[in-house]
Amino acid sequence: MIRIRAAAIRLAACVVMIPGTAAAQYTITAENGDTVQFESAALRTMLDTARALWKDLDEDPDVLYYTPAGRQPVPAEAPDAAYPWNAVTVVDDSTIDSSRLPANLREADRAYYNYAVQRMRVVRWGDPDVSCDSLLAQEEKVVGSFIDGWILSRSLFGAPAFEPLDELVFARRAGLLRPLLARRNDPQVGACAGQWADANPERIAAYETWRLEKFPLPGEGLEEGQEEEPTPGRDEAEQEPAPDDPEGSRPSDPEAGRDR
């Protein structure tokens, strides 16, 4: 197999101007109207980490990764393919298959590569003989890296609202990421998902109540024959203007990543 550098991604070399004051706020608005804010200092840390993870992936001579060739879009009503544990597969400690990255979420590439590197590190150095609680905590950290990348995509690089991935951001903020992972059939936690859910029914119930209120699937919760009413603001989600990006750092080029 031939290893070719994916220069078109440009993630490691991107320059993003973030205001220097820590008081600057960047807002992510979900389609349901909920908002969450991040200070520029926090985004700078996320961006530096994303660059470091990409550099680790791209410059490791022992790593081979498959990149997207014929992307397919993921509809919001069938979100499973957009979740990082379904879009990215770490085959072994040096092979990553990211060929299933969604066509309609190109700004999220950095988030998927964050996840890929952190997942590969678990495969290389993680302890497979851990408790279910520890396994879920480990997966929370790996998925948290994806969430940080998605926050960058939404707040700095113009990614539109996409409820399945926005839910991850808001669930983590609400302290509900672990029950979400248990409910979303993340294969990385396997049978531990059911075991943890059985041992923590109150956490699962809290997540389900929150999800039905904040991120229901289209038509979910409606009585038979009742039509879903449009949610105010869904078509006009407020978005902070993206900072200046003089070198075009968005990895949204259709050819990005295809040369490796």
C-alpha cells in the first residue's frame, strides 16, 4: 500500500484568527433554538489539539488511513451513519478506515480525524480488561474529542446545524453523554452498554426525557394523525460570524483527503 500525504486537507497548517480576549463568546445554536457558548480560549485549545492530532495521524509512518472517495450524505432522520463510531473504523493499531465520512458534513472532517486518532491510541495502548464503567468513561473521552472537533466546525468553520451531532454537544454539556452512548449502540462499548443501562436506569431515564424534549426524531412523540409543527428558528439558526480565515482552512474541498 502506498502512503501519500494528504496535503489538500491543510488542517495542520491552517491559520484561524481567534480574538485574543478570553471574554469573546462563540455561540452554537441547535435547530431547536437552544444555544451553548464557548470562550475563545477554549476554542483555541480545541483547535491546537485538533492540529496536533492531525499531525500525529499524517506524519506517523506506520499509519495507513483510507479517505473518502464517493461520499454519501446522511439525512438527519437517519443519523446513525453520522456518528463517529460508525463513520470511522480503526482496523488495527496502524490502519484507519475513514472512507465513510458524510458528504454533507465536510466541515466536520477535523472532528472525525480527532476521533480516529484517539480511537487508534486506545487500540494501541488501552487495557481491554476493564470494567464497563471504565470502558464507557474511556469512550466518553474518545467521543469527547470528536465533539470538540464538531464544536470547531460549527463555531469557526461555518458548518450548519445537524441535530444528531449537535445532540452530542448538548448532551455532554448536560452531563448525559454516557447514557447517550449506552443508548446509541456504540459498538466500542459492546455489551457493556446494556449492562451499564441496567445498572443505571435513572441515568437512562433522565437522558430519554431530555432527548425527547430537546432532540426528538422527526414525528417522534406525536399522537397518531397529528402533524409536526415547525419549530421557530429552525430555518434561521443564529450563528456567530466566523473569524477571518485567510488561508482557507475549511477542509471542505471535494478533493480533500483523496490523495492518500
